[in-house]
Amino acid sequence: MRFIEMRSSVRSRISYLYGCMWAAVFALLTAPAAPTLAADEASIPPKSQRSPEIRIAAAQVVLPIVMVREFPFIEGSVAGVSGKLILDTGNDQSLTINDHRVPLAGGRSIGTSYFGSGQSFAVRLMPEVRNVRIGTLLFPRVTAVTAQDARQLEAITSDFIGFFGFNAWSDHALKLDYRRSIATFYAGGPETYLKGERLVADLPFTTRKLPNHPVVSGQIGAMPVVTAWDTGQYGTLFTSEASKQRLLAEGRLTPSSTKSGAFDLHGLRIGGHAMPDVAAISVETTPFAAAAAIGLIEPDILTIGYGFLRQYKTVWDYRRHHIYLLVR
């Protein structure tokens, strides 16, 4: 799930990925616009330096996850308000607070963004937030915290209080086990997180403009695609109308029997490995809104989310640039 903050030096889009299919349910998408800044931009800490206390420090940490549709959440609380934070590999900041749900006084505006309706809201930087709990992790005081109005995600779960993102675990590997509803973070390497597991595929990945967005080459039948991996969505194929019709004619896409307007995907290969069918994905013939931010220039893009990931346990090791698919 991508949220792109808009500042005077950056012209960007904001996209919230909402509902069962990424493309069908962008709840928030704006055209480029210049923000209104309330502070000297030079004094705004980069995202990598925000919420510096929100870091996984132990050699191994296990956090229970709660699935709401295709979205993995972790139960927690912020400043005495209980709710759920989305475990979002697509969000680089370690903590972003939904200040529509969590009332926070003070702070300073560091930009203005917009809902799809055109209504504006401030992106704020809070000097400190007290009493943050993320699963079993307790943080009495967190500094330089980003807060924004994220009410769109309250339509997924009404107690949505924020994002738990990549910078919190960037020096750990993440293992996601949807069947057991746990996320495990490892400071060690493959000798720790692959111990006792049955390996299906080892997928080396690259990143383009963003270090938290793995990219792996693939094919659907004979058609090359680039796959972009993100836990904050279900999975969508972005392609041309001509390519969509060709895939339908070849039987690579078939209408879903479980989701109206969706398609089952057949004949997928990723990193040279044959993959199982992926049910009920969305197929869009409009551009992928986050492509430029991630650094994707290919014409055919397949986002890899819950529709694919639920078939495996997965390990995301950003330090070594490998994703491992494991038997559930």
C-alpha cells in the first residue's frame, strides 16, 4: 500500500489501496499538486529519521496478525486509543498515525494532501506521542511521528489507528504466515528463518526507487511482466486492452467464478519458477498509479499481494534481496 507525502520539492500522488482488489478500490488518489507548508522544509526530518524509537531490536520477535479481508493488521494502541495498525511493506515509515481516529493535539503541518473528492487535509509532524503499543511491543515515547487523516481505511476496519511500516524492521527479515496468523522478524539469516521449513522457491529481487518495494521479473504465458510485491493489497494486473484480450483468448485469464468482474490468472512464472493459479485478481487497462514512485517503466505490471501470498509462508529479506516461498 503506497502513501506518498506531498511536499514543495516533490510532486506526487497519494493512493490508498482499499477493498478486495487494488485497482477497483483506490479510495484515495490525487493529481499532483503543490502542498502548503507550515514550516521550513529543511527542518523536516526525512522519513527514515521519523519515529526512530519504533524499531525491532530483538533477535527474533513474533507478532500476532489479524486478517481483515486481504489486509494483515496488528492490534495495538496509540495515546490510549486501542485499534489496529496495518502491517504494510509498501509503507516505508515505521509508524504513521491515523489522526482521524486518534486525536492528537499540536504538531506542525508539513504538507497538504487531498482526498479523491478534492477535500484537503494536513500531514502533520508530532514532536512526540506517548504510549504506543504494537502487538507485544511497547514504546512509552515516540518522537517525530507522522500523522494524517486516513479515514478511508476505517472502511476496512473501523478501529484503524495507523500504519506499521518497513523502517521498523528494515534490518530484519520478515516471515509472514497467514495460516497461523503470525508475523516473525529475524535479525539472523537463512540459517534461522529457513530452519525446519520446506522451500518452494528462492526469488532474488531488485528494488528501483524505493527500498521497500521488491521487483521480480515474470511471465504470463509468453508475455513478460514485472511483479511488484506489497502486503497492503490483493493483487492486480495492469496491462493494455489488447494484451488483456490476448490473455483471455489464450486462456491465461478466465472469468472468476467467485468474484464478479475479476479474473483467475493461469500460467504465471516468477523468477523462472512456475506458480499456481491466482484466483479473483483485478485486471486494469489504466496505468498503475504508484509505478513512477516505485520506478516501474514496464507496460505490464502484476502486483503481488494476498491473492498470491496466502498460498505460502513467505520470507522477505530486504538485506539480502531475496523472497522465499515456503510450504504452508
